[in-house]
Amino acid sequence: MGEGGELFPAEFADLEVHRDWVVPTERERLERRKDLPDAELKTFYDAFLPRMEDVVRYLNQFPLDRMPDDARRLFDLAKSFMEIAITVERGRSPVGWRVDVFRFRPMHERSA
């Protein structure tokens, strides 16, 4: 947590109600969002979208490999937002879950 026990940098404390979306891996984010109702995705989307520019501006001041922990959690939250955006904006794909997506692992999440 941050110095005062905050999950995110102080200027993003309003996003802490969405702490369940702080998910570090793509697979875990996929598992989290797969079965959630559309209304829950939209609630998170609506809260995060107006903050996106500020989040990006804030995160751009850190190298990916040297982010402070509170910024890393904010980055994980932003990745969750980006991954649900298409569902919220365009709706769920009628074929999206007909392929076992869990059998695929992103290259960056594979062990050497």
C-alpha cells in the first residue's frame, strides 16, 4: 500500500472502490470479467473512463520495470479497464466463449 495505506496514488483514491479490478495477469483479468454481469462491467467502465487521461499521464512518468507499487496497482486497474472497454462499448460477442480461451497463454506470462 502507499505511505498512508492507500492502494493507489492519492490523486486516484476515488478509484479504490474498484480495487477488485486490480488484477496483475491477463488470464486472471479474463477469468474475472468472463462471468460478471454487463452492469458491473459498465459501472467500472463509467467510473474509470473520465480518469483515463489523468491515469495515463501519471503512469507515463515511470518506466514499466520501476513503477512504485501504488502506480503498478493503478496500471493493473487500467489494463482491466482497457480489456473490458470493447465489451461495454460494443456488447458481448456471440461467439466469444465458444473457444476455450484459457488454453492460450500470453507470451509475456509464459515461464522461460
